[in-house]
Amino acid sequence: MAGKSKHEFRANTLPAIITVGPVALIMLLLVAAPLMYVGVMSFCSIDEYYNVTHDLTLGNYVRLANTDYLKIYVQSLLIAFITTILCILIGYPFSYIIARSKSRFKRIFYMLVIIPFWTNSLIRIYGWRSFLGTNGWLNSSLVSLGIVSEPIDFLYKNGTTILGMVYCLIPFMILPLYTAIEKLDGTLLEASADLGAKPVSTFFTVILPLTSSGIFSGSLMVFIPCLGYFFVADILGGGNSDVIGNLIERQFQSGNNWPLGAALSIILIIVTLVLVKAYQKLGGDMDALGV
């Protein structure tokens, strides 16, 4: 019996350990352990010299209800919501055209969506800053053409921050939408047309419901990162359109208050988990999120 158990262990359990073990170890060291560290840090305190002490307290979470912070929470949610809506309005037609296209350039169009991932987002945002600056190409062109008499200050506004967010995150909307639309059964569209439905009616009664999974997954993949993209708000918003990510970055850097920054990080993680769970409850495909 002992020999049989040993054989079963080698035949079944050992290969599973060898296969899953390294991945589980990496997840433990690079995901679980840092999250536990941040969780513990969020309950710590700081002394008068801003050194972290292990006097556990709930004060960091109480401070999150500060009025100034609440304004930034609302602003973050508003920026994320507007960004998501704009990404849907821009990304859906683009995704539909690519997915339903029979052109030989279909793959090229798809690659154009992926190419931005090959360049660091920070570099691309600095490019927008140079383009929109008072001495940038846009203002220079407007002045040269006589459209304006003096340069316009485009930077350091909520609208500019939203522009940067849309620019960075729209591929995350297009890719799930493309996948959902490409799976759309063309015979259903033909049947709708044969039954006398107009294109607008077909879109709202057939196409939109069948591609809603792509809209939900894309919205989640845009909304959540938008709350933490502090570098976009820093570079294009100039501190006038802070998001939650800016609060976290500030506490770990200039504020030197790691426990408060950790508490903010935990809240952001909780918000993310709640949104993912809500998406799952609505019948969303977790594979579309890479989960």
C-alpha cells in the first residue's frame, strides 16, 4: 500500500507541484507578500520625525474622510467616468469598423491599436504636453494661421487630463470591443434586416446587447486604471485635476507618510475588487479581463 501511495504521489501530485509550484511561489513573493505588507503598513503610525512606528491604529483610515480628500475622490470618479464614456463613444465605432471589415488592411488597423503599447506612456504624455504647450506646435500653428492672436493655455485643466487619460486607455477599450464584435453572428443581422428592422433598430436590439460584454470589460479596464494614473494628472493637469493615484504618490514621496499612503492604496484595491465582483455578478467574462 505504501508503495502504491508513493507511486500515485509521483504520478499525480509531483507533476502538479512541479508545474504549479514555481508560479505559486512567484505569486506569493510578488503579489501576496507586498499586499500583506501594504495592509499591515496601513495600520501603522508615524512619529514626529516621520519615521514609521508599529503602534497600530485606525487613524489612517479615519483621515481618509477628510473633506479635501473627499473632493479628490469625487473628482477622480468624475474624470474616470467621463474618460470611460469617451472611450466607449470613440472606441465602439472604431472597433466595429475593424471587426466587420473585409479589407486586407484589417490586420494593419488592429496593429495600429497595439503599437502604442510599444512606447512608454510617460513619453507619449510628455509629447502631448509639448504639443499643447503655449510654445507647442498647436499654438504655433493657430497663431501662424491667424486663428488666434496669442497662444491659448490648453494645459493644467481637467479637460486636458481627460484627453491624456483617453489617449492612454482607449486601447484597453478597443481590444475587448473588437473581440466581442468579431464574434457577432452575421446571420442575426441579416435576419433583422429581412424582418424589416432599420439599421438603428438593429443596432440597439441586436448588436448592442450581444456586444455588451465587450463594453463592460472595456469600461472596467479603463475606469480602474484611470483612478491611479497619477502621472497623467501631474503632467497635463499640473495638480489641478488630481486623482486618487496622486494622493497615494504624494504620501509616499513629498508627504513622507507611508501608512496613510498604504491606507489609500488599500481603499483603491477594495474599490477595484468591488467593481470586478460587480462585473462578474452581471455575467461578465473574466477571461476578457485576463483574470
